[in-house]
Amino acid sequence: MDGHRMFELAQALAVAKSKQDLPAALRLLHPEMVLENPAFGTTARGLAENEQALARFFAMFPDYQVELAGHADDGEILVCWGTARMTLTGTRFDVEPNGERAELPVFITFTFADDLIVGERFFFDLSALCAQSGVSTDAVRHKLFGDIARPTSRTGDRR
């Protein structure tokens, strides 16, 4: 796919998500869409799961806005970078956010099929989000990942 077309689709998705326009976002997604958010440890497959994932995300971040500042592609994969602004709300992570709007650098990789977005990996720093939202990163990581998020001590580690 042409790099210009790839960025056109990614930018249209960024606009739809920034407006929290779920129908517009879904129109840009391939039926086999896979959305991955490594910071939250989530993967949504197919349009139904993506619709649910986006609805949950928009409920958690009702003022979500993303601005793509740059991009590069190799003809198959598009990488975009920019800034996301969002206010963590609710108690999904069993923490009480401070209501402050976070501003985070993000980078996103996209793949395409049939002139639609078939894959998105959305990367941001969970610790930065937590710090700006006034919540414990450890508490959020534990809620998301359970005991695997707890650091382990090694016998004989003397620092």
C-alpha cells in the first residue's frame, strides 16, 4: 500500500478517536482488526471486540485526543508518533485519579489489508500516565497484570 494512503487512514482514525466517534473509527477497521495496547496488556480481535475496547477506552478517557506529529513506512507497516492527551477517570484500576489531564508521547504501528487498518499497536508509558494522574503505578500494574507485576527479590543481591 502507498505510504500516503496508509497515513491518510491512520490520520482519519486519530481524528475519529479524538472525537470519540466510534462508528467513524469502526468504518476504518478491517473485519480481522487486531488492536494491541501493551501498556494495558490488552488485545482486541475482530470488529466486535474492537468496538467494546474502544467504548471502554473512551469511557475511561472521555477527553482523549491524539495528535500525530510524524510518520514513516516501509510499504507494509506505518509507524506514527505524536502526543496523546487524556484524563483518567473512573475506578477501573481500583485507584482514585486526580482529574488532571495527562500529556504523553505515543507511538503507534499500523498494518493494512483491503484498504483498511488491520492492525494497531498503541504504545505509551504507563508510569507517566499514572504519575500525571496521581495514582500508583504499582497499584495499576498489579490490577492489570496481577502478581507478575510485583518485583521479585533475588537472594544475595547486595546493592
